[in-house]
Amino acid sequence: MVRQDGYRLRRRGLLAAVGVVLAARAEAQSPARLAWIESGTAPAAVARLASMRAGLKENGLTEKDYAFDVFYADGDYQRFPALVQQALTRNPAVLLVQTIACVRAAQQGTKTIPIVFMATNDPVGAGLIDSLARPGGNTTGVATMGDQVVPKLVDMMHSALPAVRRVAVLVNPGNPTNRPIFESIRAAAATVGIEAVAIEVASPEAIDGAIAASSAARADAVIVALDAMLVQIGGHTAQLCSDRRLALLGVTRELTDAGGLLSYGPSLDSLIRRSAYFVKRILAGARPQDLPAEQPTKFDLTINLKTAQTIGLTFPPNVLALADDVIE
């Protein structure tokens, strides 16, 4: 009886051990959960999620290797801390974030789960990482340099639209880099005799009033400071500006694709695709602090001739000759 009971106990222990091994193997083979915290709405996220999937594929990952859990702020940056907490309940392998406010919320929410920022302004200046070469902590990713290219954008505006004397700059007060970006635009504009005025857009619903305020301020053109929420409503902003015959400019190709007049800067699509490299490395066992953060290396001048025709503008031939892409 004792021998039989002993056999049963050993058999039960063996089965339990096998169960643990099989469970661990199943967990290792299950898709890695990627928590994507979206600054805007579900429709606005479609293109960016597609860019990330394309980047993951380029890095050798198939959709069997990962699964997205997507959380939407709908343009309300105050929701980021709560969304991060929701994301953490899903035990993500990586947190994918974009705006500075969201990166900070993620960093406050976890010190261990890897955080990858995608197309984020000035991560070093904002205190998100120690340096590009040595990020430190659990955060790394791809920066935009959106704060550094605006003087060149102002030069392009002055060359393309020499009659501009006042420009309205749309800024999101919830984005700590937008005020410095405005100051950079104002300083660059002053050197060529253009006055810059800041117009705050705190939510997607505020854009109609902001464009009306830009028109009331007698602005000749509108520049969009780089911000995830402002980029996401670029199509509606472009239509509002077109209705008032205002030239709309920005630092991302996505703005001209959406109907803006001119852009100079990196493509957000390419930056998000590049962010997939960090996801791949982390899933393979790399630590974020060992992966240097990156900046874009390609900046394009894109001109939308269809929009120019709509608002009655003609580009000088020398400016058209400089364009990397012309939308007709």
C-alpha cells in the first residue's frame, strides 16, 4: 500500500512537472503582446499600425509572432496614465508610445517593461532618455528632429510664399515641445520680416476655432507644430485652411498628403517603420538601455500643387526644382 501510494505521488509529481514545462513552452511560443497607446482615434491609428506591421515584417516578424492591444486617447492627453495602467494589465512585452506626455506616463507606470517611442520630439531635451547613444532606463526609440527642422521650413515658406507677413503656428499646449518649436519658428520668421503668432489647439474639437482665430489674426499662412494629435487631424485642418485660402505648412509628409500646401521634414511613416527594429531587438532579448535611440536621416520637401491651385497660389520655379516630391 505504501509502495503504491509512493508510486502515485511520484507519478503525480512527474505529471505536474511536465505540465509546467508544457505551459512554459506554450507561453514562449505564444504571440508577444505589444501595447500600442494611440494619441488619437481608432480611424487615425489605422495607417500608423499598418506602418508598424510593415516594419515588423521587414524585421522578420510575422503576425503569428505578436498581437497588438491598442488603447485610444482620442486626443485627450490627460488619459495617458489611465491607458498605461490598462495596458499593463495585459502583461505586454513592449509598450509602444509616441508623444512625450505618453512616454512620461509609461515611464511612471513601469520601470521594467521596455518602452519604445515612435516619432517623438526631442527625447533628450524632454528628459525621456539620458542621451541618444546611452538611453538608460527602460526606454529607447526613434526621435523626429521636428524641433530642429522648423527654421528650414520657415526658409522654404519665405521662398515659396514671399508675400507672407504673418504666420499662425498651431501648438498643442499638452505637448511640452510645442512651445519651444513655436519660439524657434518665431525667431526664424523674424529674420525674414515675418511675424509669428501662436494659436493653441488643445483637442481635435478645437481646430475649427483655431483656424478661425488664425484668419481673424490676419495670418497669411498656418504652420502646424509637430504633434501626434495635430498630425492626425491634418486632413480636416487642410480643408479648413483651403476654405479660407490659407497656406498650410508643416514638417511631415503626412500633412501634404492630407491636403497641406508644403512640408519639409521626415516621414512619420518611415520613423514608425524604423521603430519596429527596436521591437524586434527587444523581443530577441536586448535591453532598451543597450539600444541607442535614433534620429531621421532623410528630410523631404513635398509640395502639393493641387492645393496650390485650389487656394490660388503659384510656386516659383526655383522652389519647385528643389522639391523631392510634387503632388499633382
